[in-house]
Amino acid sequence: MPRPRKPASPFRYFNSSPEVIRLVVMMYVRFPLSLRNVEDLLFERGIDISHETVRHWWNRFGPMFAADVRRQRVSRMKGFRQWKWHLDEVYVKINGEMHYLWRAVDQEGEVLESYVTKTRDKKAALRFIKKALRRHGSPTEITTDGLRSYRAAMTELGNAEKQEVGRWANNRVENSHLPFRRRERAMLRFRQMKSLQKFASVHANVHNHFNLERHLIDRQTYKTRRSAALAEWQNLMA
């Protein structure tokens, strides 16, 4: 009986080590740095690569790392009870044209789903909610703003009784937009709808992975969780 083959390493055609590639992707996606900022910071640490290499690596490996992180988190969270979601949409300009980035966030502030559309009507809301439900299961409560598209979509799905609308009730998801906005400014905005969708998904999963809620825990617990998150990141795609 032939032995099962090991899956080929995604790093096999690259001269740089996987550790350097993971570090580059983490620095560019997690922090509000430009491509050249990452290049300069790495040069100070003795790693000489160009900013175009940074661009290529995050485009190539960013979605792979994000998918690995998402698979692990989805499997852990599907058994969670009393799950509450917050839904909201934020304006994003692409070449002067307005687009909408829909985001679903849970009660812990972790981004569950990101979805880009040109409109924010019932059809767009329905596609977004269906995608989130298909991937993450059904929550016990869904908090939204007063946009009528949410009510229409929830009614069609039969989840209207789960919707909650109230003043300041959706601050959790409103605050979750801030890291993405800081990252958007560093990138000098987006030029294609496809690149916005790709980066929003990757950024959300990397942000979730390092979201340690340091304001809610003591210093020692934070350091322990930070070390665990970094160790887990360093083992991605191993």
C-alpha cells in the first residue's frame, strides 16, 4: 500500500524562510504600515527585501494564513451558545465611487464576516446575512442599525424576531471599523472592489487572531495570551 504523500509546502519555491514570510505578512496586514515602511523596518533587522516583495507575499500568503486562522476559529465558535451578532455597513470609496463594506461582529468584538457590495439594498443585505449564517451558524440575537434593508432581509429569512434595533446598541460593530479605517488610510485607499474584498477578509482574520482584549485582563495574562497567539501564528501552514 503506497504511503500517503505529505502536502507540498507553499513556501517551497521561495528563497526566504517561512518565518520571514509570516513576519512580513503579519507586519503589513496587522499594523497601519505602508509597503515601504515594512521594507525599512525589516532592513533595520538585517532582512533586505523590496517593497514589491512585501506586496507579492501578502497577496500570495495573506489569504492562505487568514483561511487557516478562520477554520480554527469557526470550528471552536460553532458550539458556542448565546451568540450575539452585530451587523453594520461602512462607506468605502474606490476610484471616487462609493461602495459598502458589510461586517458581522460577535459580542466579543471579533469580525465574523466581511462582504463588499456596490449597493446596500435588500438584495445585498440578504447575500451578506446568508453568507454569514452559512459559515458560522445561527446566533440567538442580531443587532443592527435602522437600515430597512436589514428588516426586509431578516423577514425573508424568518429571523425577524431575532433582530434588535436601538440607540447605541450597535457600538460594538461601530468600534470594530476603526482598525480597518486606520489601515485604509495607510494604504491610500483601494483601487479595485476585488482588492478591497480580499484585504478586508484577510485583515479581519489577522485582527481577530491578535485581539487579546488587553483592557480587560491583567498584564501577566495578556503576556501569556500574546505569546500563545504569536506561537500559533508562527505555526501556520507548517
